[in-house]
Amino acid sequence: MTEQIVIKEVAPRDGLQAQPKHLTLEQRQQLVESLARTGVPELEIGSFVSPKAVPQMAGTGVLAAQLPDMPVAYSVLVPNMKGYDLALAAGMRSFAIAISATEQMNQNNIRKGLEDTFLMAEDILGRAAQDGVDIHVYLAVSFVCPYEGPVAPETVLAQAERLMRCSPARLMIADTIGAAHPKQVGELMSELVSRYGHEGLGCHFHDTRAMAIANVYAAIESGIRQFDSSAGGLGGCPFAPGAKGNVATEDVVLLCESMGFSTGVDMPALLESVALLGDFIGTPQGGRSHYWLTRDSA
Ligand code: COA
Ligand code: ZN
């Protein structure tokens, strides 16, 4: 049987949250509908964050109330317990929480210190177990922090150990500013897979230094089968200077399917979503394989 790679499409959240062009709720809705039709198994539709901090994500509750009835697992990002409560009330049952491996990144992203952020994560994971909510914990800046520089693997391994004690549905190792290289990724992910198995682990890469797809490959070689990506390679964090787009979903699909894995993603449908995103943002979007993938329609 063909082995699956599970992709979580994050364009409606990570893709849009740092865009100078703010999409309307109707456009965000159309994007979610379009991406839901691609066959991608997981789709992050937005975040329940302070609209003052990230105005691009205002109104995610409206989207949550009208999700298309499709065979896709919808999720949202929540930065704190208030976001958790809002997302729960909106009917969502799969949340991402982003905590950062360094003090300064936590301060800049969610205005909390490192230890307080871990305590909050433990609180949220405790509540989620009672509420039947799946939590994907993101360990942001797992390789390099824009404020503190390189992050030691020992730091990430110790933090992962602490988080794994709370049994998150998934632990996502995130290269938030796209500064990791494949050798580092391979070593860290192999160690994590040997400790916890691959089922509860995943990776989130940005492409700032053109190494995102190489990092996906290194993680696959380490046994990782769950990845985030963004249609057209859109993305970035408003609080992580230098963060560029996420690895493009079409590049990840192409890589995985070329190597014999199955992703469930229909490429023509995905390219329609990418074109829609380009229309909404006002500039053409597309991953590194865009030219090749669209060569017949040019
Ligand atoms: N959703 C909506 N509003 C929220 C909120 C949430 N999850 N959490 C707090 N707020 C509101 C409060 O109600 C308060 O509103 P008011 O000014 O109208 O009274 C205001 O935000 C400030 O609340 P406070 O608890 O003091 O938060 P803060 O100012 O310390 O900001 C965060 C903390 C986490 C809310 C804010 O930094 C944030 O939303 N960051 C988003 C980070 C992000 O999305 N990063 C990219 C993805 S990793
Ligand atoms: Zn990201």
C-alpha cells in the first residue's frame, strides 16, 4: 500500500497573517472553500488572536460558523486560553498552539515569558483532554530565533520532553524564520523519532533560504510523515523579522508524490487555489515548481 504523507494546509492562517493586503472575510471564505476541494486532509482556517495584534485574522469565528461540509479536518491557531475559549465556542475541535523555544520570541509573539508560555501550554493541554479537543503544539524557532540566534538541539529536546508529558495530539517542530538546514533537521528529527515515534510528530518549514523543500526531504528520511505547507508558498510571522513564506504545498506534493508517497491532494485543484490567492493578494503566487506545474496552461 502507498504510504501517506499528511499535509496541513496553512495558507488561510500562516499565509495571510503577515500580508500587507488584508483579505475580506468573503475572500477568506472563498479561499477555505477552494482549499477544502483540493483533497488536502487538514486545513487551518485562521486564528483566534487579538485583532489588534493581527488584524488580518479578525473574524475567524465567522469562517468557523460556515465551514464547507468536506472530508477535511479543520483547525485554528489559538495564542492563549481566551483564544481557546473562543475557538471552542465557535465549534472548533482541533487547535494549534504556538510556543517558542526562546524567551524573546515568546515575549514578542504573545507577550509572555518562556516559563509562563510553557505553563499556559500545560494548562491548555489539560483542558483539551477534558474537552475532547486535539492540540497540535508548535515549538516555534526550533533552530534559529530572530532575536536570540541559534537554538541548541538540547534545548529543543528538553522542551519536547516536557511537552510530550502532556500528550499533545501532535508536536510540530517549526523553523519559523526558515533558517534551518537539512543536516540539522535530519539529526533533530531522527532523535525525536527515536524517542517518541513518528506518529505524533511533524514539521513546519519556511523557505527564507531556499532550503525548505530540502528540509522536508531530510525530515521524511528521518521518518516524519506530517507537514505543514502553504498554497503558493505564501506565509510569514508578523512577529518574527525575516520570516518568509512557508514551503509551498505544491512543492511538497510534487516531492512526495514523485517519491511514491500519497498526499491525497489534487494538483489541478490546488493550482486553482493558488491562482485565487494571487487574485486576492494582487500579485501572482506560486511555489518553486510553479513554472513546471503550469507549463501546459501558459
Ligand atoms: N482573541 C481575541 N482577543 C484577545 C485574545 C484572543 N485570543 N486574547 C486577548 N485578547 C484581547 C483582550 O480581550 C484585550 O482586549 P481589550 O484591549 O479590548 O480589552 C486585548 O486583547 C489585550 O489582552 P491581553 O491579555 O493583555 O493580551 P496582550 O496584549 O498581552 O496580547 C495576545 C497577547 C496573545 C492576545 C496577542 O499578542 C496576540 O494575539 N498575538 C498573536 C500572535 C500570533 O498570532 N502570532 C503569529 C502566529 S504564531
Ligand atoms: Zn509559520
